[in-house]
Amino acid sequence: MPGTPRVLRAMNDRAALDLLVSQGPLTRTQVGELTGLSKPTASQLLARLEAVGLVRTTGNVTGRPGPNAQLYEVNPCVAQVAALAVDQEGITAAVADIAGEVRGRARVGTDAVAENVPHRTAQLVAAAVDGALAEAGLGREALHGAVIGTPGALDPQTGVLRYAPHLPGWQSRALQEELAEVLGTPIVIENDVNLAAVAEQHDGAAQDFDDFVLLWADEGVGAAIVLGGQLLRGATGGAGEIGYMPLPGAPLARGGDRSAAQPDGGGGFQRLIGSPSVVELARQYGSADVRTVDEALRHDEVRAEVARRLATGIAAVVAVVDPRLVVLSGEVAQAGGEALRQLVEEEFTGLVLPRPELRISNLDGNPILTGALRTALAAARDVVFDTA
């Protein structure tokens, strides 16, 4: 029941563990001050958590008057999680301990398992996770959960991954169960752009924002919509699939199922600002030797046209969602940088629309993998840190 001593102890335990994760190592006195607990209560709490193996001592505070105070930290060996990011070329995996320290990484290409091998997708995932575990010196039994970021969206009603036809083998209705079985741990399959938004909210440009949109412009185009601090998913998990959004200058995405549209073709917003389209645009402007998005966006006229296209798509989203912030992420945004951001912002001048703040993602590394890691750790901590 709420308010019972057992529940209150568990709440205090969780508060202390979260503090040790975010600010540790800490002394008994610091834990007491930050949680508002008395020194005796903080001492009892830490002794209790140490007895069950959730915290451990890690040296002493020296260089001050009086006896040296012991430092406490979350025991990183309590649990490990796996995070994965899937793309057309392969799978990147990372394994981290419960404190959030990455212990191992691995990358496997799609050619790591032959195409005609049964359960090929599960084998590719297992190979990536096993590689990361091996670098960490761990086995699969150490895992307490995994989060996989993929293009597309998992339909909550059918369990089928939609909007990702360029990932053959990932559309099985039993995929989630199959992956959980092969790894021996619970699996969450999440949209990759949603995970990038999680990373931005915790570590990047969207910190302290409860209402924002992440616009991802890369090989694929999509958005993540966060309102009131919560991801908007939609009835079939397809909220934010703006790559299919019809706009002037782009053909409609056709097909019996919208997932029939390919990342480099089809129609909609994808056709205007996806990486292949940006490169093609530069060639249309006379730069036949351009091979990369970075090269394409060095040309002023290309950068200006991409900014106009981005602003058109953003305006459509802003008119419906009215976010405080729009974060530009993915290869196109990173290649265009601040110069592209300023041009997009200028395109909003004079529009009869709300004008959200516009930022370029400032995250280091793979934001999808970072978001998957954040999500996996949050789920694992909810279980491991529950002392009730």
C-alpha cells in the first residue's frame, strides 16, 4: 500500500541509486544531503543496498580534516544491457553495465550470414550482440534486456515492422519473440528516429524540452514527435513517418501498403531531402562529380534549395504539432551544419505559423545507438533498482 514503511524505503532506495548513477561516487553525507534523509537513515540505506549487492564502496575521500569518508557507487556488475542500431548495411551493437558504462561494441555487415540461411535476421542480431559481449568479456547470460533501433515502426496491433521494406527479413510477425529467444533476454524493437529523439532529450539539443520534433534527414527521412515529454507513436506506430508526406515537387508515395516506398525512391518528403536526392540535386545543378552529401552541400545553390525543401516539410509539421523546438539530425543536417540551419530559419520569416526554435543535433557518435542504450538502461533499472 502507498505510504507503508516498505514502500517508502523502496522509494528512498531508488532515489539514492539514481543519484549514484547520475552523480556518484558519493559519501553517506552527500547521499543524505541530496535525498533529504538524515545521516542515520542514509547510513542504513547504503548498508542495506550494499548487503543486497546494489552498491559497493570505491575508495575514500581524502585531503580534508577528520576521518576519511567512504565513497559509494552503484555496483556495475548487477546487470548488463545491449543496444543495437540497424541499417541497410548491417547492425551495430553495444553492451553497457547498469551504471551506463559501455563495456563492448561490435559491428556486423549484412554479409555476415548468408541470405538463404533460416532465421537469418536473428542470427545477424545474435552475431552483433555476441561480438559486443565478447569484447566485454561476458556471455549472453549477463544480459538483462536489449533494445533494437530499426527504420520503420512496429505495429502494436500486429507485431509487424512497417515502413521498412529495405530491411528484408524484418517483417516477420514473430520477430520479437524470435530475437528474445535467441538472445535469452527481453527485446524491445523501437523506431530508430524515436531513439535518436530519446538521445537528444537526455544528452543533446533537446535537453529540458518537453515538446519538440526531431527531423531526421539521412538515407531515410522521418520525424520523432515528443509532446509533454512523451513520444507520440500513433495507432499503428507510424507517427512521424514524414518521409511519405506529400509535398509540392514530390510524387505521392504509391503502393498497396505505404511501406512499399523505398528510401531512395517512391515519393513524398523523402524524395525531396533524402541523402540520395541531395546528391542528385547537386548533379542537376551541374556538379556531375559530386558523390556525397557533404560535397553536395558545399555548393551555395544546393544548400539554399535543400533549406527551402526542409522548411516546407517542417512548416507542415509545425502547423499541426506546434512544438517549441525542432532538432535537425541525420547526415543531411550534419553536412549542412549551421549554414543550413540559418537558411532554414530564414525561410520561416514572414510565415503565418508558430516559429519554433531550430537547432542542429550536437550529439557525438551514433544517436540511434545512444537512444537505444538509454532506453535499455531505463527499463533494466526499473527492475533491478526496485527493492520493494
